[in-house]
Amino acid sequence: MSTIPASATPAPADMFGPMLRAWRRRRGASQLALALQSGVSQRHVSFLESGRARPSREMVVQLSTALDVPLRQRNEMLLAAGFAPAYRESNLAAPELAPVRRAIDFMLKQQEPYPAVVIDRLWNLLQANEAANAFTVFLFEGMPPPPPPGKAPNLLRWILDPKALRLKISNWEEVARYLVSTTYAEILAAGGEPRALAFIEEIMAYPDVPASFRKLRFEERPGPVLTVDYLVGGKALSVFTTIATLGTPQDITLQEVRVESFFPADDRSDALFRSLAAKR
């Protein structure tokens, strides 16, 4: 099933100019730079921002593409200009997304015996391979607690919640600060959509998650990669992850979906993953 995003509600037509200006400034571009990037005259860009000219549907797409505006926010710009949204937000189970699901299933299977999960832009868990399911049971020393009513399991909530995985992460403060700050920065870079900002406020309400976590702490000599170091039942485990996204999405869901793959950071952790696989 494909739908228009719930956030795509009608906006006053005179909001397109301010939205265009805001996105141009967010990208650090001058009117001249945007004109050169989009193939539109600087004079016309100025007229659009001031409201002296009205854009066509094609012009909205042309300018938002030049500014690398996410698809969700491109729909909002179209609405602000008086046009219907152009980009669908499909359920990942929709029939038209079957080729993408097959590709994701292949990636998850190929990652075995190491974990891999499919998450959305706000860390909601959408799918996992068998290794990830076994890893989750290992970390929680049993089945994970059910998520709040109406919400999906969420990896970032698990890490920040003192009743979930927080106490099992040896370098929790470093990991939590990094994940919160980068998630917040990505949300702001994508336009600060209200539902995403509400998620940030929610996770910042966990105990001992200070406002300073919104900013990444400068490290004089950071390591090559940040590992997550677990200590579970006397067993130490260190992992790092990679995140893959689709290269040419034309659907909001597909632009926001990520495949996160976990890898052991040392031989001890590799042996533990293989032992979990042998027990399945």
C-alpha cells in the first residue's frame, strides 16, 4: 500500500518562498550558487524567494533536487507551492517494493553469522536476520521487553533506557552521546520535521541523558571507529557497524530505510557470534 505522508498537510501557498530560502541557507548556498546548480537564473530564484514569482510544479522539483532536499520535505515544498505531493510513502510490504525487499533479504542473509537489521530514520526496527535475533536474546539475557503501545522496537531507546541495554554497555556515555548527537544533526539537516524532533525530545527525557548529548564532544585523537562494548553475563563483546542505504530512491520509505550490519571488533567477539550461530 502506498500513501501520501501524514505530515504532508496543506501549507499556505505563500510559504514556498520562505521554505526555499531556508533550504538554500541550510545548504550554505548563495542565490547565485543555487542558480548555477539548478539551471535557473539568479533573478528568478530571488523572485521566487520574495514571492514576486510563483513556481511551476517542475520548478519546485528542479530546485529541491538541486538543494538535495529529502523526498518527505520535497512533498511539503510542493504543497506550499499549491501542488499535490509527488512522492509516495509506501509500506515496505507493498507489492511494488518486492524487488527492494528481495535485495534487503539477500543482504541480511549474506551477513550471517553476524547480525544485520533494517531500521528507519528514527531507529525503529523493521526487520532482522537470525543472527540479530539471537544477538538480541543474548544481550537481554532473554526476550526483550515489549515496546510502548503503538510503537515499534527501537534500537536507540534500547541503548538509552536504563531498564534495557544501558547498564550492559561499558562505554555507554561515549556511545550514547555519539548516537544522539548524530541523529539530532541528521534530523536538523533534513529540515527538522516535527515528528522527528518529537522523537529527540522523547529520548532526551531518559534519566541521565543531558542536553549536552545533542552536540558531539571533540576528541583530540579519536579512534578509527567507535565500538560498542558490551559486558553481558561476564562475557565481553565489542562491535562496530556499517549502514547501507538505497542509492536512487523515489519513495520516502525507501529513502529513509537503512540496513545496519554488525561486525566483531576482535577475535573474542567473533568467536562469540559464531557460538551463538552454532546454537541455533
